[in-house]
Amino acid sequence: MRIYTVSYSKKPIHKRRRTKRYVFPTTKLVGQAIERNMKDVWSWLLSGEVSCIGIYGMRGVGKTTLAAHIHNQLQDKPDIFFHVCWIAMSQEFSIYALQDLIAEAFGLCLPKGKDVMSRAGELRTALSAIQNHVIILDDLWDDFHPEKVGISRRTNVKI
């Protein structure tokens, strides 16, 4: 269902600019648990059956390091993952701000002043047209429902 129009590039999806490719500086992964988690996340991404993976845990256990390693591996697979974006949130989390950050990362323009639900519909419509994308959200302090932002999910796996 499309309620409002989202500003799209006039180029066909397959000819649009990819998100910028860059590699994060990371430390070496050490330990069986983090190696197992890395393999699990990577296999879920490659399977195509999982669209949402949540990594949570206490501060300092390596969540961001694990996500950075996944991000870097995704950068090496432009034929599989066309768009890869990293979004770091802050303690002042809001659905509205997250929608803006995701739209900006994909070169979309969401209208200001509209309610969160309408913007979620527009963002979901736009993202569904962009195949093979990965959104990595880091430093989230609050739980949220991806659908309320405009991120569609079929399965939710948490490690």
C-alpha cells in the first residue's frame, strides 16, 4: 500500500549509486564464542531466509566488533549485497530520527512533518524496491519494532 510518494532517483534500481563502500578498522576476533557467532550471522545473511538479526548483550562483550567484522565482509561481496549501510544511533533514540538516517543512507527523501506511521509506509515501499541491502544499526539503547520504522522483517533471530 502506498500512501504518499517518496522521492526516488529516476535511474532504474540496478543503475543507482551504491552506498559508499568503506572498511572499518577492527581488532582480531578471539575466542570460540565470537567465532561461532560470526559464522552464525554470516550464514544467516547468506541464506536469504533471515531479514533481521539482533545482537544484544552487556556492555563490552564485542557486539560492535562483531557487527564491524560483518560490515567489512559485506563490503567484499558487492555482487551479493548491493547496498550496505552502517547507522550508529545515540541515547536520544527516536523512530523519526532513525527513519531519516536510513533514508539518507539510501539516498531517499522522506517528507518532514508527516507522522511516523506514514513515513514508515513510505520507507518500507522504498526499501522493498532496493534488493540485496543490509542495514546495520549500532549503539541502540532502546528496543523498537522494525516495522514501526519501515523495515520489513520476515524472521527475527537473536544471538
